[in-house]
Amino acid sequence: RSSDLSEQVQSGVKEQGKHCQEGSGRGIYFCNFSSPLSIFPTSRGPWHRRYLQFARLPLYQSECHMSMRSGTSATLHQELEPQARAVLEELKVPFARTQIGTFFQEKPRLGNQYLEDAFLQGFLRRYLPPKVMVEVDQDLVRFGARVTEEIDTLGRECELIPPQLQQYDAWGQRVDRIITCPAWKRMKEISAEEGLIAEAYERKYSCWSRVYQVAKMYLYCPSAGFFTCPLAMTDGAAKVIETLGKSGPLEEAFNHLTSRDPKRFWTSGQWMTERKGGSDVAGGTETVARLQADGTYSLHGFKWFTSATDSDMTLTLGRVMNSEGHTVKGTKGLSLFYLEIRDENQKLNGIEVQKLKDKLGTRQVPTAELLLDGAKAHLISDKGRGVATISSMLTITRIHNTIAAVSTMRRIISLGREYASKRFVFGKLIKDYPLHMQTMARMEVQTRGAFLLLMEIARLLGLEENNMATGQDKHLLRLLTPLAKLYTGKQAMAVVSEGLECFGGQGYMEDTGLPALLRDAQVLTIWEGTTNILSLDVLRSLTKSQGEVLAVFFSTVQEKLDSASRVPDLRSSVASTRSALQKLVMFTQEATKKGPAFLELAARDFAYSLARIYIGALMLEHAVWENASLTDTYSAQRWCEQDLCPVDCAEKGGSYSTEAVLLDSSLVYDGSPLLKGKL
């Protein structure tokens, strides 16, 4: 025996040798110990059951031979040895040592997201003039490749290396340095190189420039490591400055925000939220502004939630103090200020970073609590007109929120269908299971509807920015912007959650990168106004226009339905949408009689009804395009099969009655001491 054998192996050899000596027929053959299986029995017995254990012993280099006590001749031994070797080769253990098996599921491949998105290409061909389409198509093909080959990897790095806050240096000096990874900085350079903001303001393609920019952002967003957050606020700041007029420090800021030069390009923050309120800026803003001798203002306050705090500049709200130190409360007391984050010496401009927020998602984005202690700022709105001045910014940031929602839906579907062509279970690929394809088709219908709503807003914004919008266009833009933001945010959560199921357990594993899509999507229902807040904003747009906005909505939908009714395959869908529109008209008439409290209670369902009906009209309009495909028709039909007017169904069920209001509270607080007045 080799002295290297463990006592356990030696014991087993002795035991088997005993069996051989007794004529049991259980012979043992010793092979070269460089084999994965050092010792192998010729029949099933106690030794056979232990061979897997021995297979994991160290691989010895020396050979060990043992005489056969049963009297078997050396010749027989030589004849059987090749057989033993052959059996050994056949029964190699696949999970021994560093081997962990032979099957590895192939991961989904991210292809060129422009070339693989037939619906995006179809829309652009339908909407853009041929000459514009040629140039846009070439650029998006190129950019789609860059997203796959470069940007997606950078975005993943941003997720894995989140920002950190260094408040003090090694010598105790307060520095409040926000440290971001190299990939985050590279994203800023790429944004400038690709003109992701510049494209909208250069207006090379006139009113079509916004559609082009939105299409490019749509491709960029899911791979960008949420750098689209600072880009959204940068776009919004540029829009505010352009609306106010570019002069003085604002002109320089605008040039930086819209630059294609990575060395000159700036991003902007948006500091509105304070401790007392998020959407309620009128009641929650405590920041005060003191006029200085040079005409600037010194800001003092606490900003509770500031996104992309590493930006170069920001716009923020504050209350101007008069000579006696008093401020005006409410919306009328709020003014808009512009300030640069750092001074000429690159020191923070009267700003202390208190902490970075620990968020569910969007971990890539540095979001902080800030103390403003003498921050130097410029008043850029009329006094007391701050909220009105940021309305154009809210339009832009809500559109970017919609871009994020729709593009995230598209990404999970793209990965899901790729995976379905590679995942083989129960005898076939999962793409060959009709139930799975039905599920993904439903996700696709939702995504296509959301995409058309997004592009409708981009179209209307392009018209407005080029002074080509009619009064009807402006009314639609005002209504559809909050509508799209609230509805697509909800769609994204549902579609992405469903999409994770397409990957089974892998959809739940963080190192696949898939769960981040869901975590990041949750912010889309919250940032820039929750669903209920935006539903009420929709009502405000109707009230302020004295009903004109709603009248435009009804007439626009009707025109699109009249056009689609000429196509036989769409007549049933047109009839369903027209019926829903009539129900909505009747509900609105009745709701007006019952007063504002009734409509406020129905605001959420009312907004959903507006969104579903308008999307239905858009999908039917796209399906009657001369180059529309069979899937364009089918997706329009599928969209119109759902309940397009949920507010009508809820009203008939008594959801908005006085009794329902009381019972809703009772249901929510059933068993709680809060309802009984104990707390």
C-alpha cells in the first residue's frame, strides 16, 4: 500500500481484500491515482457506496498494486485492468472538485435596441419626413450599437458602485465631497457627446427635434444607470431659462446646459422638496432669501430631497424676506432662484451636505439632504411667481419620467423574449408555450400603448417649442403630460414585475441586474407627483380652462375614431372605444352637477379613463397607417378589449357615494385605535 493513502482508504482495501479471500467474487482493481477515481469496485457492495467519497481524496501520482489473495492470476488481472479503466472513464463524477456540472443557462443577450424595436422604427417612419428619417435612422442605428457595446456596461457599474459622501478630510476639515464612480462621470461625457439635451434646443429638425430627442433618450434610459435623472432636470432647467429669456448669468448657464462639449457641459439639480412637504411646496417651503448689496440673494433653509446633488447648478424655491424680515406665506410668497453649486474656488456655495439618502432604487443617483447657509443665488422669476415659473420645468421632467417608464417596459420585454428563445424546460423552449407568449403579448400591448402616448406628447411639445402649436395642441399638451406620467408609472410597475417572472428565480437574483429594473421603476410613480396628486392636477387643468381642455380631448378622440372606422378589421375596436368615450362624456356631465368634491373622489379613475381612451385612439390611428403591420392591428384590437372607462363602472357600483366615503375610512381603520379616537 502507498503510505499516502488515508486510513479510511486502507481500511476499505482491507475489508474488500477479505471479501476476495473468502471467494465472494468482489475483486478490487487499483488504478493510477492521477485518475479522478482512485479505487473502484467491480460489483455493487459496501465499497461501491463509498467510492464517491474516495473520489474527492487527493490525486496521488504513484501507482499502488496489491496481490490478489483469491489466487487470481496476474494474467487475468492484466486482462481486466483495461475494462476497469474504461468503466472509470465512463463514470467520471461531473461535480467532483472544481467541476460544478456541465449545464449553464445561457443569459439573455442585449442586442441593438433600435434595430430590434419594430414599433419604434414604424412610428418614426410614419411621423418623420423622409429626409429627416434617413438621418435620424442612421444616427439611431449607430447609437443603438453604442448603448449595447459601451453604455450598458457603464450603467451596470453605476448600480454596483453607488455614490458615497465624504464629509471630512484626513485633517478634520469639512469638505462634503460626493464621490461618484468613473462610470457615472463617463455618462455625463457621453450625454454631451450624443447631444441628449442639445438636440432639443438646437432644433435642427424643427418641430421634429423633440421626437428625435425623446427616441434617443428612450434607447439610452434603461442602460444609463439612471443618469437620465440629472438629464431630466438639466432639460427642465434649460426650458425654464429659455422661457424666461437668456440674459446675464442665465445665458452662460443655458450655454453650458445645452453644450455638446463634455468639458463645458453642465447638469442641473432641482431643489424643491423640504421637510414639511413634497408636492405641497406652497405649504412646505421654509427657505428664506435675503437681498444682498450686489443684487444677489443669500439663501437659508433645509432641502430634504435633492436629486443629482453632484450637479453643477440648480434651480430652487425660496421666500424673499422684506426689510423687516417678514415673508409672504403660501404660493404667492415663493420665488425661483438660480445658483451654482460651487464658487470660483470650487468650494461649496454656502451648502452643507447633511447625508445621502438610502433609497429603495435609483441608488446610482446621489440624492442628499442639504443645509443652505448663505448660498449665493440669483432671483430669476418675478417675486411670488416661482411656482408659475417652474411649470415649464414640470412639463419636461414629467415627460422624462414617462420616457423612463416606457423604456423600462421595453427593456424587460426585449430581454424576456430573448430569454424565451434560450430557456428549454419540460421538453421545449418557453417561447413555444402559448400561455407564455400570451403573457408577453399582453405586456407588449401595454408597452406599445404607453409608447404612443409618450410620442404624442413629444410631438405636441415640438410644435409648441417651434411656435407651430394651435390652441388645441396646447390644451392637449397640458392635459396629457400629467396623464401620461401617472398612467405609465403604474404600467411600468406592473409590466416589469410580470417581466421578472419570465426569468423564474433568476429574475429575483440581484447579480443578474434584473431586480434593479423593478426597484428603479418604483420611483416613477412617486417622483414629480404621486398618482393621486397628478390625478388632481388633471382636474385643475380642466377647471382652469373652463372645460375647453376636455372639449378638445373629446373632439380629438372622435376624429381619430372616425378615421379608423373605415378599416373593417378595426370597426369592433372603434365601436368599443366610442362607447367608452360616450360613457365618459355622460359621467362628466353628471359629475359637474354633483360638485367638485364628487369629481375629486373620482379623480383617479377619471384619469385612468382619459388615458385608456386616448391611448386606444392613438393605437387605432397607428393601425390605419398605410404601412401598418398585422401586429399593429392586433395590438390595437387587444388594447380596446379592456375596460376603457373604469370611472363609469366604479360610479355605477356606488364607489363615489357618501356612504362609500364613510365605509372606506371604516375599512382602512377597522380595529385601529386611531378611528376610535384613542390616539
